[in-house]
Amino acid sequence: MSSSDNNKLATTALVAGGIGAAVSYYLTHKKSQAASLENSRERSSSFSNLNSRTSFIFQDPEYDIGTSSAASTNDTAVLMPHSHEERMRRRIAARMAVEDENSQPRQSVTVRVPASSANCGPGYDCIGLAVDLWTEVTVTRAAKFEITAEGDGAAEMPKDDSNLLVTGVKAAYDTADKPMPPLRYHVVSRIPYARGLGSSSAAIVAGIIAGLVLAGHRLPVWGSESLLQIAATIEGHPDNVAPVIYGGFQIGIHNGTRWVTERVPCPPGTQLVMFIPDFIGKTSAAREVLSDTISRADAAFNIGRVAFLIHALAMGNLDNLKWGVQDRMHQPQRAEALYKHLYPMIKAAEEAGACCAYLSGAGPTVMALTSGASGDIFTQREKERTDFSVAKAMMQVAQTFGVKGRIVVTLASNEGARVVKVDPPFSSEYITFRDNV
């Protein structure tokens, strides 16, 4: 055998040996990975068996990715950049064990809820804004039922179980599938009662949250918004309850399966100037004056105004708000039958410098939006703010029509309802929540 043949044979032997070693390493590595995965599954299964809690994830097929059930339940499926719902579902599922101390029944809870201004002109029953006026509700386990109240509208507020606060608490206990115990309610109200500023929705949301905390029950959120479902079902529409829950400007609809809502940007520095009459406005009476049908021209008018309103808010174009809040569906009818001062007051407010004005909810409050509540206060007063002149113009119209009331100037609230006190607290020696709750 020649020297060249010997070299070829040696080279072939070396290559074959290298390939064999690589294959052997690959097989050994795959076997080690499989064993590690099996051990991991066994540990996960053992942990799940130790944890008696179940996941509160709401499985809505509308939010499953993929076209098959296998794709929607397979957590190893590739996620696309737009699959935000599925990403959040997996994050929540990864920490599905809820700490016992944060889900146990509580003795007492205090909930803080904002006022709200619904419709905002053409957005009948679907658009609302959270208002920086707050009511605090404390609900405590007690030997017998009792409601006490102080502040704005305390004398007019129902003190029996017809109070929507009680309705909200009962709905929470029904959701938790637990019997509702005797409770004592104390309300510190800063939301005018039955004036078109969402006092009923504030009561409903406060009651639901208080009931859930007292019962130690948690609701699914991402992909279901169960708190919104309960509140909007009680109220019948989402335009008030959505901003009370989430804050800011909210658009809410029913998609045929459930209530859904989205936030609309609120231009920074937006001020709210509202004329609040001394008399109560009943929503039932305000709805009775409305027709069951509207013309195609009026429907087209309102559709265009809603689109214009949302665009003005999203772009921060305050000059276009006055066109966006125009309406033909409810304001003209209510102005003619109930609130003669409405359109003269809207006109006076806009001429005095307001960006826009409209009937808040079912009335009787008239809401005006102005700019200038941002930046340094001296520049505000000198250059931008028109709240005083708008308030003065609105009050002059009220006096002309003999309508007694008051002017309140505040801001839109980007924050919704929250728990401000609970006994026993959620905070511990390891973690402190906001306000040491």
C-alpha cells in the first residue's frame, strides 16, 4: 500500500471518529434535556397540587390566537408582535397562585370613587369622563344593617337597601358565591346627588369593590374586565361606570358578548367648569322625553360629531371640541322639556372662552371645558386661564332664567376608583402598598 493510500485511510478514520463523537454527544445532550424537562414538569405538578387555588383567567375565545383550539391552548406557540392579550394571559398564568393573606375576607374597607360626566354631547350612553370630585365609602361588618352619610346630598340619599351602594355590594357577594353578612355603610359624599355627575355609578362601583374586598374574592381582569361587566350590567350602560373604574375619557360598547371600553387621551391642562343647579334631575324623567327613533339625518349628524370629538381629544385640538360635542339625539329634547337654560348657557360659556360645553349626563349640570390648568400658575392667570370668565358667564345665564345653583371648577381625573383603607391591611412587613393599604 502506497504512502498516499495510508494517508487517505487515516483521514477517513479521523473523520468517522469525529462524526461518531458528535452524534454521541448530541444524543446524550438530548437525553439530558428530556430528563430535565420531565423533572421540571414533576416539580410544577407537585407545586400545583399543593396550591388549592384555581386560576381566575377568563378564557374568551375572541382573544385566543391561532385558528384551532390547539393553537390557543399551546403555551409554546409562537407569539406575534400584536398578541398582547395572549402575552398577558401567560404572565398571569405564570403567577396564578394568589397569596392567602391578600385574598382572605376583610373586616372593613374604604373605597374612593370619582364623579363622572357622561354623554359629552353626542356620545349617548357610550362616552364618559372621570371628574376630580370624590366620594369615600366605608363598609364594615356589623351586627345589623345601617347607612349613614355626610356631605353633598347626604339628606337626599336613600338609607335603606334600595341604595345602589348596597346593590353593588350584593352583586359582589353573589359573584363570590358567598352569603352577604350584615354591614354598616358610611358615606362621605363630595359628588352632588342626582345632578348628572354619576353619583349612582359611583355608588355601584364603590359597592362592588367594597364587597369583593370584604368577601376576599378576586375577579379576572385582562380579556374580561369582570368589574366592568358587573357594574355596566347593573347600570345598563358603560358611559359612567367605565370612567369611575378606570379614570380619564372612556368609550364603552357592548360587543354582543360583553362590555368593552377604551381610554381616549385627555388633553393636558383641561379644566372643568360646571354649573350645578340646586334641583335634582331624575334620569328616568330625562329619558322619558326622548323619542325611540331618530331620523337618518340626525343619526349621521351624531356619528360625525362623535368622530370629530374623539379626533379632537386624541390630537389635543381644543378648538375643535365645540364642534365635537354638538348633539341632536338628546340635548335638544331635554333642553326643550326640562332645561331651558341649557343652550343659552352653552353659548355664553363658549363666547367667554370655553373650548366647549354640554349637558352632563341626563342633567341638570352643564359642563364646560377650558384650557390653561398646566404650567406655572402665574402664566396661567395672566395668559391662558378663562375659568373665571366662563363661570361668570354661566352664572349670569342661570340668573336670567331664575335657576339657582353654584359653579364648581375642577379637573378631569386620570385615576379611577381605588381602595384607600382596609382592615386587616394588604401591606405587610415585606411590601407596602400606596397609602399603606
